[in-house]
Amino acid sequence: MSQVDPINPNEGEENPEDQGSINGNQLNENESIHDEEKENHVEEKSKVENNQNSPETKLTVSESTQQSESHAKTSSGLDENIAALISYIGGFVTGIIFFFLEKENKFIRFHAIQSIILTVAWLIVKYVLGYIPFIGWLLVLLVNGLVLALWIVCMVKAYQKQTFKIPVIGDLADQYK
């Protein structure tokens, strides 16, 4: 046997009319929320369209176009500063690859040749100093440190799109680019 609440005697019973009115109210609320979302979407869309036509946006678009043009692509498909940097990473191997891969870009060709000459010169000096006992071995350590520092400087300058000429080696690279 079910108990009836003395304050609200119809609480336990389901009245189909009440359900319809509750569902009807919920539907009206959902429709109004949906309409508000549509209005907000239309307002946002108009704001975006207005912003695209504003002078500030036009400047931004033209600046981005200039920035993309300043990063000239190469025959390898990389930006020229990235290709020049990579030509140093693998020593003469990547230098040779980018020297033969890139036929027109003088900036990449310069850094590729400089990388090749620097690597070959370092290997020759290291080989010669390796035959001198004690002092030569210490000099090899010194030369390795100097070449590493020079290599890092060359990579940074290549990434910054600057032509950094190593004395003698840079002049040779400039002739054959």
C-alpha cells in the first residue's frame, strides 16, 4: 500500500497533462537556447568578416606574405637558412649533398663549400698532428675544440642568413659558389 503525502496528495501519481506541460516547457527552453546559439554564431561570423576587412588585418596579411617570401625555398624544398645550416651538420657529406643538390642558390652553395673545405682541412690537420707524440696529441684536442666552436658559429650565422667567411676557407668558398 502506498502512502499519500498530506501536503501534496497528487505527488506519487503521474498525470499525463503535467508531463506534457513539463516536456512542453523543456522543448520551448531548448528551442530558445538553440535560437540564441544561432544568433551568437551569426554575430561571431559578422565580427570575423569585419575584422578581415579592417586595415590592421590587411597589414597582417601583407606582412605574413612578405615573411613567407623572405624564406626562399630551394630545390630541396627547405628554407635557404635551414639548408645552409644542415650543410654544416654532417660535415663534408651534407656539404657535398647540398652543393650538388642546389644549383642556383648562391647562399647555400657558399655554406656547403665552406663546410666541405673546413671538414677536409680539419681532418688533414688532425691527421698530421696525430703523428707527433704528446705535443701533437694535445694540439689535436685544442684544434678539435676550436673547430667545434667555429662550426657552431658557422651554423648560427647560416641560420641567421648571414654569410660568415672563415679566413682563407671563406675566400675559397666564395670563388667556387
